[in-house]
Amino acid sequence: MTESTKKLKEMVKESDYIVFFGGAGVSTESGIPDFRSTDGLYHQQYKYPPETILSHTFYESKPEDFFRFYRAKLLAPHAKPNAAHVKLAELERQGKLKAVVTQNIDGLHQAAGSREVMELHGSVHRNYCENCGKFYDLDFMLHAEGVPRCASCGGRVKPDVVLYEEGLDVETMERAIRYISEADMLIIGGTSLNVYPAAGLIRYYRGDKLVLINKAAVAADLNADLVITDPIGETLAQI
């Protein structure tokens, strides 16, 4: 165990209101590619940039292309929780961790057993008819062809994920702010803090144990109390 991991373990031991704020890097050890690393989605070549495809404007104007990309690159039905997800769920059961605030849409925190999860950008597991509101699960989206249509009314079925140009859910944001502002320890993991307004939530933290676990440098100057650049699953598994 490295000195940094030992320090992290001690900080967790001393805390009783931990909040975890995570991004795409949390799920890379589960085989889900992130966005901004050298082999991430933003560095792959498509007819349109991923930022364009995942925008509300593109969704409305070219739905067939949107859903082709969405199914191929954003859905990972066989991905399983990794050591990071498992440890966070364990810390919640112990009463140490109060909440997970995630930018991910894969549902792996819940699959690992976490219960208090704020999904800032939605979830691939929730899909709704834009006309009648009928709910559809991930399996439906995987097997629908072309633009998915509601079996009841024929309306288009939209993933409950936040696209570029769309606002975040206000209630989810408010819950995340409340948890972060009350935390005595905030662990930020697997995110470059490039995506706003989600990344701006960390400014609500008022505690004195700020930990960053990320392979690459982050966009914000956090002045973190502890910075760890080892893989997040490998790190959390040791505490």
C-alpha cells in the first residue's frame, strides 16, 4: 500500500459524512470508455464529432444517426461494477458514505449496491415515450431498430440522459448540493472536471478533507488535501 493510499484510509476512518463525486474514469475499469482520454470517445473518428451527435439539436434533426451512435457507444449492457463501485457501496452500508454524485449514466453504482445515488446526467436504464410518457428499460433500447417507437402510441422513445444544450434536473442538483455542502470529506474520482454545471458542484464543499483520485490532471485548481493518480478501483479496494 502506498503512502497516499495509507493517508486516504486514515482520512476515511476519521470521517463519518463522506460524499463521492465521480465521472467516466470510475467506469473505465468496467470496460466502459471515457470521453477525453487518448482512447476515449472524443478522440475517435466519426462523420460528426461526439459533442455534436450528443446534442439536443442533433437528436431532433438526425435521430437515426443519433440512435445509431447511442446504441453503439453509450450502451454497455454487459459491463459489471468494478472494485471502486463495490467499495463505495460497502462504505455506504457502513454508514461512512452518505451519497454518490455521479456524471455517469451506466447505473453501475446501483448495480454494486449503492442506494443514495444522484445521477446528474441521467441513466441509460430509463427511457420514456415523448408523447405518452410510457417507461421503457435498457433492453428495449438495445433491441429497438432505428428510432425507437412507443408500443402504445407510436411516439419517439427518448433516453433519460442529459444531452448537450439540455439542462440538468433541478431536484437532483439540489440534492447533490445539499450532500456536498454537509460533507466532512469529499472524494472526487475519475473526472477531469471539464463538464459544467456538474463540475461546479464541488465549490459547495466546506469540509477540510478533499481528495482527488484521477489519472490525469484536472481542469480546476482544487488545492486538494490529497491527490492520487493510481487507478481508482485499485486504490479504493485497499481502504
